Amino acid sequence: MCEFQSLYYSDDGYVAQCKDCGYYQVAFGNTMLSLSTKDYITLRKVVKKKCNDIDYASFENTRNIVIPTPSAGLFILLTKEEVNSFHRILEAADTEEKAQQLMALFHL
């Protein structure tokens, strides 16, 4: 049974990591994913790239940004605002994870 440690939490979503197996649980909107470290890193890279891709400003309210997941045939469909929000969540979780790793080095 996984014992998750929160890396980020808000009304928009959360990121948590299992203390035992290292898997990540990522929730955003009505989607929740369980990801290996490799898949979590890939998701972060994809979301960051989508934030920097073509400007979708003329389609602000249209869910036209496709985020692939490790599950074949399963994609997350987001608006430009949603992908930016998802990116902020993932970056905040990454910052928290790095801070926790640094504190662990000093047994704080």
C-alpha cells in the first residue's frame, strides 16, 4: 500500500509521491495519473514544451492542447490556460521535491 507525501496541493490539482515505491500521483481537473519516475519526468517535459509551443491565444477557451500519457490511447485535452496552470503545479511540486531532498541530506 502506498504512503503518499504531498509535493503540491491546490483546488486545481495535486502531486504526491509514495515514500516506499517512488511512484507519483498527479491530479489535475478530473484526471488522476499514477506514474513511475520516468513517466513523471516525461510528463513534466511534455507540459513544459506545450507551454512554449505555438501560441494558442486565439483559441483560449478551446481544449486543443493534447498531452499524451503513458497509457496507450489516453490523452489529456487542455486549454492554453489549463496547460499553463498544470505546468505551474508540476513546477511547484518539483521545487518542493528538491527542497525535501536537500533537507534530507541534512536530516532536517
